[in-house]
Amino acid sequence: MRKKSIKSTLYVESKIYFDRKEKEFKVLRDPDGCLYSKGRYLTKILPEDLPEWFIHGYMYKRHGYMSAKGVKHLLYKPNYTVENHLHKYDSLFISYDAPIEPYKDENGFEWYEG
């Protein structure tokens, strides 16, 4: 059997798309359990085919797997502005090369780059 090529850093279990006919968002899952690369492209990769450095979690409103190989910097930014949505609007910044540095944008808000 040929080894499957793992090229993306994100694989999710479902695809979200907008049905123009019914004017609503829909969730599409593969009946065989194959994953979607970058949240869009159906692959023949199953969760058990992923290497051990892929971490399972909930991201982009779906369950999926993110690569932790080569991660140099992580920064977790909680959002305290909405009281009844614990962790809903928090951000996780991940950098595979440059350090994550804070900066002020044109409105004076602190944000991050890197």
C-alpha cells in the first residue's frame, strides 16, 4: 500500500459551505471518515493516518487536527469583552518561523504579528 502524503498543517472532519439554493450554511462529512485538508479539500487521509505530531482539537467551528511539528512560538490571547461566551472569541497565534511580537494598530489596539 502506498504511503499517504501529508502536506497540510490543518485537517478537519467536516466542510462548511453555503448552499445558494436554500440560502443557508451546511455541514458536509465524508461517509468513510476521510478528512478535509485546509477545511476545504477532501482527501483520502483518515485520522489514524496522521503522524503523532498532529493534535486533535476544536478549531474553526469544527473538530480537526493541527500539526505541532516545527512550531516555534505560541501565544494565547483571551477575550474578556464578552462575559457569557467563555473562550468563544479567544485567539491562539501560532508561528512556525518568526517570533510573535505585539504591535499597536492604527486605532491604538494591541495586536500581534510574526
